[in-house]
Amino acid sequence: MHKTITIQTHQREVLIDITSQVKAVIHESGVRHGLVNVYAQGATAAIMIQENWDDSVQTDVVSLLHKMIPKGVWLHDKQDGNGDAHLKSGLVGPSETIPLIDGELGLSTWQNIFFCEFDGPRKDRKVVCSILSDDYYR
């Protein structure tokens, strides 16, 4: 099963918690055991599993990447000014795969799924959730 989540971003660089949307897709699917792959469509976005309790962690991620990969110094900036966003999304990666256990995400207490925006704001960001069931083995 595949389902696309659409989100809107309001900042150039931000991590947005999408865990509840992914959980809704899983519950809709009815799959109890298997895997869910969460994939950000777009060359300037990514998916990350990160701390869910303290918002400063998400801010720190954005700050670290900003320091590591500054804006305005890359060859691609001559095209459309977002060379840093491409590098950040490539470094973080476009997807994460999470186990499904008894119909729930196999995340720890302190983990959530975050959409990483590196070239916002954007009105129409797409995240594809692909669910693979292993229920037929049970």
C-alpha cells in the first residue's frame, strides 16, 4: 500500500513532526506487522527520526546543518540559489524505514518522524508512505 501525505512548510529550514500523519496511514492500512517506508519527494527535503520531547533538538539539527553547509557558496547557487538545500537533503537522506509491531510504529519513547524542509516555504510538499505487510507469514 502507498499513500501520499501533503504538507505545507512556512520556513526555509525546519523540521516538522509528521508522526501522527504516518500513524494515520498505518491505521488506515490495517497492517499489523511489517515495515513502513517514509519518503520525501523533492531534491531539497529529507526525512529524519529524531528526539520528540525537546524542540531544541530540531532547532539544533537545523543550526548544525546551517553551520556545516552555509548558503550562497556552492556552484549550484548560480542556478537557483539553493545549493545548500540540495546538499543538506542529500546528507540527511530522503527516507526512513520503521518496523510495524502490532499495528504501531516500532519507534522508541523519545523518537518521532520528521520532515526536513531545507528550501521553504513550500505549499505542496509530498511524503510517500509505503507499507509492506508481513502478516501473511503469521
